[in-house]
Amino acid sequence: MHLWYNLCLRVSYTKQIVMKNLILILGLFCSSALFAQTSSINWISIEEAVEAQKTNPKKIIMDVYTSWCGPCKMMMKNTFTDLNVIAYINQNYYAVKFNAESPDEIDFQGRTFTNPTYDANKKGRNGVHELSRALQVSAYPTIVYMNEEAQVIAPIKGYQTPPQIELYLRFFNEGDYTSQDDWSAFSESFKPSW
């Protein structure tokens, strides 16, 4: 009987340890899931961004990329994963990711844009989407900044590190971007903080 009692105590103790470990693992999983929700940019479509501007006006940042573009992949890996970049974009912009060779039909500013030369069987480079041309995109990656009415402020070409993109993010969000003099004054006095 004494042996049976000790065995029951051990089983009970083992169950307690298993439950504590299970609760710990579950807690870590939930906290990492919460962290993951705030550790990425909230990418949406251009149509969703324009719709959101109607109730909560913000500028738009559009990452125009292609699937074959090496610098685009580097920017996604090195720049758009930086916690400072993520926090600033999510707070101050609607973020749009746009594949410049997408076959998708896009409605923007009263027009429908397509990619009439897209070939689903083609590997690598494909037809250029009409929206890319309308936004004056001529290289990848290009970051297109738009105002609260979805009007293009400027397309900025090329790969950018977090400190490099900080300059543009802050200028187009905080500065007066209507003249070259404004840009010169802002960029000369700018000190990156990321």
C-alpha cells in the first residue's frame, strides 16, 4: 500500500511539471505571436490604402518590386525588417507592396490598370504592369511616395538601407516637400537615428 501511495504521488508530481511546462510553452508561443504581429509592416493593396485614406488620411509608401530583382529581395530582408522602419511606416503611412510584373487588374484613380504583355508560362522577367509606367517607375526597387490624396509625390529608385530610407520617410511625412530648396535644407540638416 505504501508503494502504491508513493507511485500516485510521483504521477501527480509529474503531471504538475508537465502542466507547468505546457503553460510556459503556450505563454512563450502567444507572446511571440503578439511580437510577430507588430514586427512586420502592414502591407495592403493600393485599393485598400486609397479606401483607408477616406476615413484616416495618411500618406502612402509603395514598394514597387519584381520577383527576380536581387536588390528588391535585399531591401525586403534588410530594410523592411528593421524594427525602426517597421514602426515608423506602420504609424505614419499606408504600406503597399506592388509587383511591377503582376498579372492582376488594379483600379486606381478612376482607371483600370493591367499587364497586357504578362505571360504566365514565362520564367524570370515578364511584362511590365501599366500601373508601374503610370507611376514613372523605371528601375527596381522603386519606392513611390504618395500624399493623402494618393497623388504621387516622388518615385525614389534603388536599394536603401534603414538610415537611407529614414531620410525619405521623414522628409515626405514631416517636411515641406514642395520645392528643391525644402529638400536641400532638410537633407543637409538631417541626422539619421536608425
